Amino acid sequence: MSPPLLSVADLTKAYGGAVALDGVSIEVGAGEFFALLGPSGCGKTTLMRCIAGFETPDGGKLTLKGEDLAGVPPHRRPVNMMFQSYALFPHLNVFENVAFGLRRKGEKEDAIRARVSELLEMTQLAPLGARRINELSGGQRQRVALARALAPRPSLLLLDEPLGALDRKLREETQFQLKEIQRETRTSFIIVTHDQDEALALADRIAVMRAGRVEQIASPIDIYERPATRFVAGFVGETNFIDGVIARDGGAALATSFGRLPRAECALPEGARATLSVRPERIDISRQGEGIAGRVEDFVFRGEYTLLRVRVAPDVVLRVGAYDGRFTIGDAVKLTIAPDAGVLFAGEA
Ligand SMILES: Nc1ncnc2c1ncn2[C@@H]1O[C@H](COP(=O)(O)OP(=O)(O)OP(=O)(O)O)[C@@H](O)[C@H]1O
Ligand SMILES: [Mg+2]
């Protein structure tokens, strides 16, 4: 395997007494689209600032293309960072904003013109080169910021909430463009986002962070379907947490207050407390037949499916995705959870 482009090893950083990074290790490959996901304050921006060189870590090691970054100033790192506020220059036009980094590097005028034109083309800004920043829409400004960040050909681009200021429709369109541009330029991207769907849609791999630590690094599918911890299961996507006790007579099962849920695989011993995390769409629902008896209490129409709240015990309500069949409040239903659906965690929440 070729060595990673970026290696972050056991990075720590505290502000006063507050720990922002508590031993973070990640590796990002050349050309990889990597996403950082986690609740507010978990250390995402701090990690990016350490990688870019705007912040000095207290401990750990950063290596980029095999070079130790300790002591290397930001402008000498083949890294660029795009801030959420974009930080564009209002007194310069679009062309000059994109050219900024190249001029600072002292590149020749011809080379600058060629590179800027190429980027304006790529970001669909070509007709707007002479415009001033305050004459642009939010989405256009976002693209100028992206073009400017890519202009000096960084090996690694850090994007902190790059689409945060855009409305939902524009955000979705821009996600595709971002992915396309990343592929075209073969630049490694590390993107920070609050939006899980965005991380799932864009990233080759996702790191889920919590309180200065990485809980899991995996592909979007694995993060969603095989969360390593209860926190990851709860943070990414919707899920049900079902508490119970392991029973091993006649095959492994989770014994719950509303019946036995057979499990295909279970490493936990008889009598152990456990929690099953199962996504709403992995619970099958029908009007009759075998299964867990429940009653529909509430539903939300979500377009391609309906999210139902189904009471299965006095103290347990499950969220169930119904893709067909019209269910309404008060309907008696039967639920089944396949023995291989969801993930079992030891202990209770
Ligand atoms: N310059 C600073 N001085 C003191 N504390 C800081 C500083 N920068 C960040 N912190 C603290 O470090 C922790 C991590 O902050 P960071 O900005 O990295 O979080 P984040 O994951 O980017 O959050 P958000 O999603 O809200 O942007 C927080 O508790 C924050 O208050
Ligand atoms: Mg942040």
C-alpha cells in the first residue's frame, strides 16, 4: 500500500484547561475525499487548523507527503483551507480573488491567467470574472472561494463547512459539483460538515468525532450499517435503541419487554444486558401475521417513505419506515426485525 498523503498521529491540543483534541489519529490518502463529522465543539475546526498550521498542537505528529510538519509555517505547507465565511476580498473582482494566491507565490502573469481561466471554467464562473464579490449570489461566492483555494494546486484542501451558508436546494446541487471538482483535480479533500447526509453522500471515508476523540473511521456504508459505538449509531442517521437481556436457550436472542428478538450473531453471554441499534427502515411492518404487536401512534410523511411511531410496550415506541401500505394513527400492526438487522452493543445506555 502506498503511504498516506497525510498522517495525523495521536494529536493533542488544549486551550487553557479545555481539551479540544484528545489523541486524534487519522490517515488521508492521495485523492481521497475525507469527512469529519461530530457535534459542535468536538474539535473539528481545531484539527483542521492544526493541519493547516494556524494552530500548534501540544503533542502528536503531523506528516504530509512523508514530511514532518512540525515548525513548517502555513504558507509553506501544500495545504489550503477554505473557511465558512469564505473570506473573499470585496474590493477585488472574481478573477483577482482567484488569482490572489498565485500572485503571492510570484507566478508569471501568463501562468496566472491560464490557471485562473481554467478554474473559473471548472467552477462555472467564466462569465463572471470581472464581477465584484458583492455582485454575486451566495452560491457564486462559494464557488469563488473554492476556485481561489484550489488555484495554487494544494495537495490537500481543508473545507470547514463549505456549504453551510447555502440553502438546501443549492446545497444539494453544489455537493455534486464539489465531488466532481475534487475528482477532476485529484486533490485530497477534508471536509467538515454538520450535515450527516452530506458526509454520507460525498465522502470516501468519514471520521466521527466526539469530545476531542475519533470514535470511528470507515466508509459511509459501514458508518451507517456497522456503527462501532452507540454514539456513532445515534449520531449518524436515525435509529432505535432497544434495551434487553441476552437469552441463549434455543439460539441467541435479545429478550425485551415486548418479546424475544432472535439474533443471528451474538458474542455476549447469557444474562448480559445489551442494546440493539436498528434503523427504522430495517424494521418490517405489516398488518397481520407473525411479529411484534404494536399500534401506530403517529406518522410523518417523508416523500419516498412514511416514518411511523409504533408503540410496542407501555414504555417502548419504535420508529419504523413504511415504504408501502397506508398506515394511519390507531392501526394495529406487526413488526419484525430480521436476526441480522442492526448492531448489538453490550450494556445499556
Ligand atoms: N481559540 C480558542 N480558545 C479557547 N478555546 C477554544 C479555541 N478554539 C476552540 N476552542 C474550544 O475547543 C473545543 C473544540 O472547538 P472546535 O472549534 O474545534 O469545535 P468544532 O468541532 O469545530 O465545533 P463546531 O461544529 O461548532 O464548529 C471547543 O470546546 C472550543 O470551545
Ligand atoms: Mg468548527
